[in-house]
Amino acid sequence: MIVTNYLIIGSGVAGLTFAIKIAERFPDRKITIITKANEDESNTKYAQGGIAIVTDETEDSYQKHIDDTLICGDGLCDIEVVKMVITEGPKRLKELIAWGAKFGKTDKGNFDLGKEGGHSQNRVIHHKDQTGYEIERAILEQVHQKENITVLNHYFALDLITQNNYCFGAYALHERTKEVIAFQSDFTILATGGIGHLYGHTTNPVIATGDGIAMAFRANATIKDMEFIQFHPTALYDSSAGSKFLISEAVRGFGAYLRTQKGHRFMMDYDERGELASRDIVSQSIDLELKKSGNDCVYLDCTHLDLDAFMKHFPMIYERCKSVGIDIAKDWIPVVPAQHYLCGGVSVDKNGKTSIKNLFACGECSQTGLHGANRLASNSLLEALVYSDKIYEYLIPISIENNPFKGKLLDWNFAKKPEVQPDYLAKMKTELQLLMRQNAGIVRYEAELPKAKKQLLIWKNEIEDISKTHQISVALYELLNMITIGSLIVQHSIDRKDNRGGFMKVNAL
Ligand SMILES: Cc1cc2nc3c(=O)[nH]c(=O)nc-3n(C[C@H](O)[C@H](O)[C@H](O)COP(=O)(O)OP(=O)(O)OC[C@H]3O[C@@H](n4cnc5c(N)ncnc54)[C@H](O)[C@@H]3O)c2cc1C
């Protein structure tokens, strides 16, 4: 058993920023971060656009950012949370800068503010198109300087240790030794990020399998808003299920057309703004076209555009297409909508507290009330920064209780059991991803959801039985977690009676 004061599960922006602050405040306390891959692997690292923060109050104002967030959330945001997160942005930005993160500036020395869909003003602070990479770099450097923080890479959290609605830490599988270790902690922070790989087609890296939310659910924590999932309309299609390269909205802004395989420019059939309709409408329209045609993808046609100007504006996209044999001067780019962000998660109050005592959640795995039915672009990094600070502030006056777990720890290593065949798990994962895309994806169908629920229950029982008789592995637990998340999404989609934000349920195709 490893004993620590603060156990942080996840090394993205949410987990690392909490760790830095608490370590600085209490140099005599022990902070342990466990993370399932290399420490920098996270959704954070891939964030492109930036962080939405009001920094220039001549043109912009907190009220405008609040209004934009509320409009996007379609009536389901918690207004007090929205106000709190937005007004605290500048303080959190100052901290990031003090930790060494660099953000783009204009010639006059002001922040170079980007504008994204749904924002009425330019307010997105960024570092080129690699904001997340820069933030992760800077905060990891800070973490490495703190002697009381231990980062344990390739430790996969399996389950929380709980008793009488009280959290005492977590069990984690060390991927190299295959040993399960109990981490006993005074306070546990879930910062495990998103769920993208449940859908196969996703902009998220492979770590995004919803583990933290599934663990919290097994421990009876309250989970909310799982039906609200954001899909990005245009990710580069390849036949593999896996992380997808984003073809930025700006390419459509530059004049590219969306076409079916037969060449029809279909967006005009759905919205008079055509290709520049909002993200959810473009995603829903593509989804309907794919279901009607049975094709795997639609196409972005850039062949009529000025090639030199395109290469100047989008050098990375041009090169990426070229590397997979697409000459954008002659070829259409195959694209599909891809899962991008989860608005729901482990429900927390304004201090980041979950419904389980001494368990906190922060970042994409949490549901704070900021996003409501749809996330405003670039509000998620901000939410993680503000809530990691809220948890820190809440915990400052709370003394270490020295209240060890008195129950019996699970013995995960007691017998050498056979390994599950990797092919078996891979096949079920592919079937799960297809089921989620078809039945619980961008547009959900009333009649299909109960069928999906039934199938998910069959898979859940099958995997639970297998885990009793076979060796525990990351692949096995990730699959169990993804099935659990799939069941939550399907159930919450059945329960929701009205279409809101990014959620659309119809009777039939
Ligand atoms: C391509 C892309 C572009 C984006 N662009 C933007 C943007 O411009 N602006 C914006 O605000 N947001 C953006 N987002 C969203 C934003 O990046 C994420 O919501 C945010 O970074 C989440 O941070 P996090 O700390 O909650 O989770 P993450 O950064 O995903 O970190 C999760 C951590 O938990 C670990 N983990 C997970 N499960 C386990 C387990 N079982 N055991 C141990 N460790 C585990 C992971 O390994 C990882 O270290 C983007 C996301 C993507 C994918």
C-alpha cells in the first residue's frame, strides 16, 4: 500500500494545476499523481484554439462572455457557476503565465485574441495552434520542481476505495509489473478527462475512455448530463477507428464546400448558412446524409480555392492531407464528424466536491453546470483551471484527518489467472464503438436507444463475468468503463424529453 495525503488521478491541466498549488502551500504534505500513460499524454496536450478569457474590457466584458456561454448552453447552465468561472479567468491566466506558459501577443504587446464559434468577441488566448501543448509543458515543468509531488506514470486507476460514502483512495494497476497497488489518501481528486474512444471516431487521444466517471459511478457518485456530447463536424476520415486529425472550421470559413460522394452540396438543404451553420447543425446534417447513403464519409471540396492562399493559411492541414495521398488541388478531402467533448460527468458543487466525502472531480470528467447542454468553444480549459483552484481553496483550511481505511482491502493479485484474448476485447470494442455511433451518436433515435441499452447490459455482464475468472488488464477495464459510460449516455438520452443544445433525439430516420 502507498499512503499519501492527496491522490490525484490524471496529469492533464486539471490534475497538474491542483498539484502545483497544494504542494506549494503544504511543503510537508505528500502529493501523488497517478497517470495511465506518459505524464504528458492527455486531451490537454492537443487543445488547439486556446482559453476563453476576458482580458480587454474596452470591446469585451464579463457580461458578454457570460451571455455567450448561456446562449450556447441553451437554458441548462448554472448561472452562478457561469459567472464564477468567467470572472475568475484573468487570475487563473496570471498564474499560468507565472508558471512559464507563453501566449501570443500583437506587435503592440497586447494578447493576440482569437475568435471562435459562439463568441461575440475576440477573447481566445492562445499559443499558435498548440495552446494545450504549451500549457502542459509549462505546468509539468513546475510539477517536476516540487519535491513533495510524486508522478507515477503507467499506473492505471481501476477503482476507488470507498466505505459508507467516504473515499479513502484508489486501486491502481502498475502496467509494467502487473501488480495492483492500493493508494490510501486523505483526499482523492479525479482528473481523468474525456470519453472519446467510446465512439471510435474522435479527436481525443487513446487515453480518453471515461475511466474516472465509470469508477465514480461504481462507487455510487452522482453523474449528470451524460447525454450532452459535442461532435466536431469535420475530422479527416480514415477507415480505422481511432483518433482523428481535425480539419479546422476555418477551412469552411475559407470557402470549402461539403459534398456527398455523388457531389451534391448538401448543407444548403439543411440551413441557409450552408457550410457555415453552427457545429451541431453541420454535424447533425452530415450524420443524416451518411445514414441515408450508407457511405462512410462525406467530402470537403477545396478544389475551387486559391491553392497558394490555402497553403499559407493551413500549412499543417495541407501537409497532413498530402501525407495520406490527398492533393487538395484535385481531390476532395474525406471527412466525418468525430466525438470531441463531453459536457456531463461526475457532478460537483462549487468547491469541486462530489457526492462522496473526500472525493473531488475536476476538468472534463466533472459536471459543474458551466456548459449546460453545449460547451462554448475554449471554455473547457478555463473550467479546469478555475475548478482546480476551487478545490485547492476549499482544502486549505481542512486538516488531514489521519483516518485510515478500516475495511478489508480487495486482494487483486491472489491467483494467477489466464489472460483474456486481446482479439476478443478488440472485437467487442469495435462493436461497441459502432453501436454508439449508430444508436447513441449525433442524432439519437427513440426506438434504437432501448435496443442499445439491452445490448450494453449484455456486454457489461459478459465483461464482469470475464473479469472474475481472468487476469485484470488495462484493455479489460477500459472496455468495462466504456460500456459503463455508453450505458449512462443511453440512459440519460432516454430520460431527456426535449432537444437542447447539442442533443437531438428523433422518432425515426
Ligand atoms: C483536439 C482537441 C482540441 C481541443 N481544443 C480545445 C481548446 O482550444 N480550448 C479548450 O478550452 N478546450 C479544448 N479541448 C478540450 C480540452 O483540451 C480538455 O477538455 C481539457 O484539456 C481536459 O483536461 P483534463 O485535465 O480534465 O483531462 P486530460 O487533459 O484529458 O487529462 C486526463 C488525464 O487522466 C489520465 N487518466 C485517465 N484515465 C486514467 C486512469 N484510469 N488511471 C490513471 N490515469 C488516467 C490521462 O492519462 C490524462 O493524464 C480540446 C480537446 C481536443 C481533444
